[in-house]
Amino acid sequence: MSLIRFISLFSVFSFAMLGYSQTPSMLQVPTTKVLAIGHIVGTPTGDAMRQVMPSEVRDTVNLYLAGKLDQWFVRKDTNGVVFLLNAASVDEAREMLAKLPLVESKRMEFELIPLGPLSPLRYLLQEPKSDAKP
């Protein structure tokens, strides 16, 4: 499922559920993915990027092959990347990304957003309430 389609689906369910009372237990879901939105810090020179990119690509591919990096994209709005990580917490994702050469050298920073199953779907699983009296 594309990220845009996911966000659209989530928005529809979120707005549809605004009228329902929500208990904390209904909304609690585990973190199963972390969306990592990265951007280049400063203006690195071409030489500096050429030196670090072979290591950056190798380490990123290793995250993918280890099953930690599920999807990866280049940002079209600015210099950076978007990763969908298989992680159970933001801390786990931060630890993974901290080892990448661009992050270690403070040339890239990430915004980390925890994601989980779409909790409003639980409303579709509830038994319908009957207004009829026996």
C-alpha cells in the first residue's frame, strides 16, 4: 500500500470516528513501524558526499537485508530520504539510524513517527447494537 493511500485511508477513518466516544483501550495499538523522514543538514560539498555515500548505501542496504528497513524512498521536495522501518519503538529506530554514516557525521537528521495498526477499524468489528426491545 502506498504511503499516500495509507494516509488517505487513515484520514477517512479518523474523521469518521470523531463522533464516537473512544476509550484509551480502544486506541492503544502496538508500534509496528516507524516512519523516518530524513533531511540533509547544511550544504555538504560534492567531495564530502562522494566520500561518505558508498558507506551510507552499504549500511542502508544491510538494514534492508536484515529486515529492518521495509521501504525506502527519496524525497522529491528536498534533499533527503523517507524510510519505513520495522521497529517496535522510536528508540529502536533511532538506534538503527544512528549508525548510518550520514547521521554519525551529523549530515542527516530524521524525524521519527511511530505507526501501528489502524485502530478505528475496531469499530467495524463491534456487534451492532439492537434498538428493538424483546
